Amino acid sequence: MSGALDVGSQRQLFIDGRFIESSDDVTLTMNPPVQHPEPVLVSDRPWEELGIGAYNTVWREPDGAFRMWYDAWMKAGLPSEGARRLAYAESDDGIHWRKPELGLLPFRGSTRNNIVAPRSERQSMQGATVFRDDRAPAGERYKLWTKFRPADEEIAAGALQGLWAMRSPDGIHWEPYPDQPNPRDAMCDVQNMLFWDARLQLYVGYVRVRETQIVDEAAQAAGRGSYRCVGRITSPDFREWSPLGIIFEADAQDLGIPVPHQRDDPRPNMDFYTNCAMKYPWAQDVYLMLPSAFYHWGENDRPATMDVQLLTSRDGVRWSRAGGRKPFLRRGLDGTFTSGMLYANPWLIPAGDELWLYYAGMKRLHGGPVESEDERMLGRHSGIFRATLRRDGFISADADYGGGELTTPEVRFSGRTLALNCDAGAGGWLKVELLDREGHALPGFELDAADAVLGNGVSKTVTWQGRRDVGGAAGTPVRLRFVMRDVKLYAFQFLDS
């Protein structure tokens, strides 16, 4: 019994081969979301005159309210020395957003704006990752990480630029934690991710790795150039952090992609700019990463474009590439807001049977100029967009038109009913057989007794001749055999009722 996977009553996703011991004519398929073409937020205020930046956060509160902390980009120089601010928006439906006049912080002499940080106009912070930490004291219920630049006089007095952590009781009034930046040597020139991982009982951070971007003489002599990759650190208290370890970088297949022409440069032709790594809270042992793949094989880093890939993991350390490395979020048509660069933003927002993912889209290329003054002031070159997919819908185990089947390894469950997230379309169907350790069908749960699961739903109950109770097999090792035709199977879960 020790070899059985303990699935309890938690939802289980087909993000990899964990639940496929054997299969016939079944493939794991990545399912990109629907990318809605109209932006939900654009730059239309003086403190956003250079557009909406890449690093933004959307959160949905327990009462259903949508909140957004976004990267407002402006001209640098006195009297507003810093180039970026963290601004705030809110929404009732996640589609139509308000920029409330908060009256907190000055911009060019007026507090009639929605800026929430930093406190001084002469400081700068490059967006932020914000998250709600319900286990923290009320005064630091909200936390953020950001690239922070103190004012020139503060730097002259010893303040350091870097990855700063801040806290807030309400997500509006922010103050830095003491002794920033922390960790002191973290690379911060992206949207670094952080969250509390209940499985590990640790805060987990995903950051850019400084060491791979600083090229010393030995590296130059060996013909190695700088590149971007993803590192991981952990902390029990959000103050003391572990040593950094690299957990994801471009591999030989990435570095060997054919290109139409090759620049004379030791840097790789592509690397990974941001990570957007997070734990999926609605299933057991599911971590997701949505990194921006940055392509730059030509002169001046051309084509200087980015799209977003999907990675999955069971522990947040070892990652699998989904969908043959094809884009999870694709660039839009030439000339549109999303034709240049895309950046996935945290978090995944539950909305009924869907998940909503917000992302930044930019018309310009990396390192390229902002568009004309007219386009800039009308917000026509950047914005925040929404993508939607079904719950658990990242990857599915698919049987094609001719049918197929898969059998799980031994699992040990608790609960009384089996529910599936699956899409059988118009003419597809699925049946489930429960097998014992020797591979024999449990009495009453044979394939011949199984009722066909039809239609499309995120929690469809499995029955055998009308009976749904599987509680008699709870706690003992069983295998699940799925026999199906023209079906996408996303997840299964044993429920208590």
C-alpha cells in the first residue's frame, strides 16, 4: 500500500505523466486560453504618459472585488526624478476598471491621482508583485516585491537600489520593511514572484539570476555571453532568505533553434525575461510558470519580441515544458497593442467555471522607442489585457476521434464520489473502471457497468448503473481506467458527497 499515490479528496490535474501509468491513443495537450483583444486598462493619465509597464498584479478579494496594482510609466527628470510608479485600480467585474482619486501621494504638485507608491516623487519603483498574506499580522496583510530606486540624495547617503519588500494593511498605504533591499544581492530587473507555500511552510520567491548576467573575463575568454534565467529562494519569515539556486534556463533545444541570420555575439539567441511562477491553489502539487521568451538573434537584439510559454511542476523546482514549447499567450496582429511584447502578470483569478489571467501587452519592441506623442497620450501602444480558460484547463489528456484509454498508477483516495473535469463535445463519451492492485475490476465498477459521461463540465459525477458511491474502496489502492472517445480530460477528484 505504501506505493500508492495518496490523492485524498484533492483535485488532481493531468499536467504531466504522474497519473498515466499506461495509455493507448491518448496525448497530453496544452490548451492556450482565449486572449480577448480589447485592453481592460490603458494609459490615460499624465503620470502614465509613457504607457503601462510590464509588471502588474491583479487580485480578487474574498468579497469578490477585483483590485489591480499597475506599473505607471512616466518621463524621468526633476521635479519627478523617478520614472515609474505603482498605481491602483479597482473593478466590480474584472473588465471595467476605475482609477480612484486617492489623494495620497504627489505628482507634479497635486495628489489628485491613484498613485500608492513610492512616497517621494524622486524615488522610482518598477511595478510590483502584490499578494495578500492572510497568515500575517493585520498591519502587513498585503506584501509586495519591487525593483526600487531611492532618490539621488538617498543613494548618496547610503541607501541601496535593489529588490525591496513593502507591507500594507489595506493594499493602499505602503511602507518598506526595515533593512531594504532584502535579500541584498538579488537581481531585480523583472517582476519577481513571491508567495506563501503551505506545502513547504515557507515563503517562496522566483527571481532573475544576477550571476548569469555579469560576464567576467574568464567567461568572455570562453566565448560565453550574459543571459537571463530564473532562480528560486525561500524564507520561513520573509526576512532571512536561502541561497539562490537556478531552476530554469534556456536549454540546448532553445539555444539551437534555427534563425534566419546570426549576429556575431556570444550571447544566446533567446532567453527568458520574466517568470510569473506561482502555486496553483485548487489542486494538489501543481505549480505553474508563465515566462516571457525573449528572442534576439539579430543586430540590435532584433526581432526583440516576446511571447509567453507554459511550464508545469509538482514541486516548484523541477519544471516541464508544455505544448511543444509553443506560445501559451501569442502576440497579436502587427500594429496592435500586443504585437511586440507580452508579459503574464500574477495571479490566476477564479470567475465561475473560468480562470482569468491578466497580461501586459506592448506594441513596441524591447529596447525600441515609445510611439509618437499622440499615440502615447491616447494609450495606443500598451495596456493590460485579459485571457480566459476553463478551471484546471492548462493541459488535458486527449483521446481522438477513434478513441483511446489511459490507466493511472495506484492511488489511495478518501471520499464517496468521483468527479471529472472533462469535455466530451457533441459526440464524445467517457467511462471509468476501477481496478484492484492485480488489475481486476472491482465488483460493481466494471467497464460494462459504467455509465457514459457525456457533455462538458468542470465537475461531472461518474456513475455505474446509476450508482455513484465509491466510498467502499476509499483508503485502499485502486487504479482508474479511463476509456474515452473524442474527449479532453483535465482533472479528477474524489469528493465527500
